[in-house]
Amino acid sequence: MAIVCRHPQRRLHDVFSRVPARQASAVVSPSSPRWLAACLLACMLAIAGCSSKVPPLPKLGQNDVILAFGDSLTHGTGASDAESYPVVLAQLTGRNVIREGVPGETSDQGLRRLPGVLEAHKPKILLLCLGGNDMLRRIDDGAIVANLRAMIQAAKRQGVAVVLLGVPRPTLFGSAATFYGELAKEFGLVYEGDVLNDVLKKPGMKADPIHPNAQGYRAVAEAVAALLKKSGAL
């Protein structure tokens, strides 16, 4: 996610302009503790003035399709069909969200399945969430990345915008595998790398160690809906 600062030079000037004249000699010296403290304060203010930006997505018309593609996390294992995140997302957004999740699917299987699904549904936006089963089976990260990259490229060739959802590694203190963020940066994708990790760390939001429950899937849907709005799709 890019960080864009608005008028950082002005903020630096404002910080130093507030320093009393009698302290000027202390500020001027780069070795002065006060000078270093002022620089740190200026940086903090500049960061505070920055705004988080996400890459833009195409505006969704009322009849446009969102394709949620993945494994059991997209299927909704751990909750009823009506409580899966794609179904809840459709309710939250008022858009047609197609749920194409196959429990147990690995990224290479998804790569083979995706072209037919894209052809069948002709989505405007693809929500891609795969790789968890690969990590459970200890498949090499390089193979997962290659498969995800090929799926992203396949979607882009058809003019489909991609939103990537990061899946946490199956460890006690896991977080989304870093390759998801790297792929998002490589292709300039809208990326959600926190919500699944956050949900699966909360006992009240998961049905088992690797699947959310109804409350957890709702949290996922709400995070994706917020991201779609922030990126201009809604």
C-alpha cells in the first residue's frame, strides 16, 4: 500500500519555525540532541500527515459481477452457505458476488480451474484467495507464487481487476505469507493481508484452527467491502 505525504516540506518548516531564536545555535548543530529530537518530531508529523492510498478499481455497475475464487475459505467451510463471506459481501454491497470456492484446492488446481470460471462468469473484479492448502502441505513458496502470478496474469489478460487476499501461514503466531504482499506490489493490486490473520487469532471468530465461523466470515466480508469502497469500486 503506497504512502503519499502531502506537503512534507511545509511540515518540516513548521516544526523548525516553532523553535525559539535563543535555541537556534543548538538546533543548527547536527550533533545536538535537540536537533535530532526535532528531526524525529518532524518525521512523526510528516507521517501523521500522510494518507493511505490503495490502487483504484473500476467502478462496479449494478449488473457487474464480482468473482470470489479460492478454496474452503471462499466456500465458507465452518459456517453455512448463507454465512460464507461471498454471500455476506453480496448483501453488503448490493452486487452479484459469485462464490467459486473449492475446499482443499491448491494453487496449481486453481490455476487449471480459473480460465473456465472466468469465461463462465465474465467478472469485472476477481477476489483471489488461494495458497492456504499449499502451505499446509508444505509446498514450496516459489511454486505457490508462480501459480498465483499466472492466475493474476490470466485475469488481467481478460481485463479483470484483481483483489488479492493474503492467507496466514499455519503456525501459532503466523501472519499472511509475505509473498502475497510482494505479488500485490508487483502487479499494483488492491491487497487485504490482515483480516484472515486477525479472525483466525480470535477463538470466538473461528470454527477450527484454519476456518472462520459465521462471525469470522462476516468480518472478512466487511473488510473486503470497505476495501472495495476505498478503492472506488463502490
